[in-house]
Amino acid sequence: MTTRIFLIRHGATVLSAEDRFAGATDVVLSDEGREQARLLGDRLANEEIAAVYASPMKRTMETASLIAREGQTPIARDGLREISHGRWEAHTRREVEAKYCDEYASWEEDPFTFAPEGGESGVSVMARALPVIRDIIVHHDKKSVAVISHKATIRLILCSLLGIDARGYRDRLDQAPACLNIIDFKDPVRARLVTYNDTSHYTHVPDHSSSRLSKWWDKG
């Protein structure tokens, strides 16, 4: 028997719809995001979920509350919060490219070890998120647990667990709002990805992710 993690990105927000950097900006879900999370909660209704963990940010805690069972209180863990973009926060991608062009170019080239002024690198996020995942697995052996986090944080966690080069996490891995990833753990270090970036609870049309990936995707 394995330990199963339902690793979930929070539902949509107004800032995510506007393509703004909102890692450390504490926004709530949009109406669309609440509906996405509610539908995911319906999808998981028959699963025996022992506990629900979430980043302490409003959008993740709200998503968690829509997934949690009656009487179940989501547990906030700071290590699951989203990457901070420092002085880029709340700016659109186009604004950042214009105002901080050199910084943005360095980040596009290497988002894993480079961080904008006042922000975090992917290395930093991975260093704080992975111990939380390990702790959850150890404390819920052979049970199922929901973990609600954020786009970059989830991609970095998956890179580490699956042995993917994390320098390309923005180029090759996507996470749609309120998507579901399922990971089975034989033990705290051996993981198997069962389901990835699944949004079939609210859409029946395959998603086009190019707008959410780095510019590498559009290069000829």
C-alpha cells in the first residue's frame, strides 16, 4: 500500500487571468476559481482524504476549504507558499520586460538559480517546500492527503521527485488553475506520478498551455 498525495494548484484569480506576477501577492480566488475548486471537491468527494494541507495564502486556503471534508480544517504550511517575485509583484509580464529588461532576461535564461531583486530563486523554493512534503508523507503513511499549493512551487516539487532537470521547470511543465496531480509514494524518496495537470472536473477540452510557459516555447 502506498501513500497518495493529491497535489493541487489553487483556482483562478483575477491577477492570474491578467498574466500578472502574483507569487507573494495575497489575492483571493475569482468567482471562476471558486467554481473550479468546488468542482474538484466534488470530484474527490469519494476519496478517503486523511488531511488537507495548504500554503497559508488566501487563494490556497480558500481552495483547500472547498475541497476539505465537513469538520476538516486545512492545515497551513509556510513552505508550500508561492515563489516571491520581489519588485515584480503585481506587474504584468509586459511591464516587467520593459522596466526590468536585464533582470527579466536573466530570469528567463535561468529561473532556477536567479531571482529578481527582493524575490526568490527556484532553488530557495525547493529547499523550503520539499521538507514539508516529506513531513506530510512520514506523518500520513499509507493514507491519502490533499496538498494545495501554487504553480511554480508544484512544478519545482515535481521536478525534484521525478528527477527532472529543474532549470527547465518553466519551459516544460505547466499547471492550470485548480488542476489535479496525483503522486504515489512507496516511501519518502520514491515517487510515481499517476495523474498530471488534470482539469477534467471543469473542462472537457484539452488545454493550450503556451501562454503560461516561458518564451522558450515560442522560439523557432
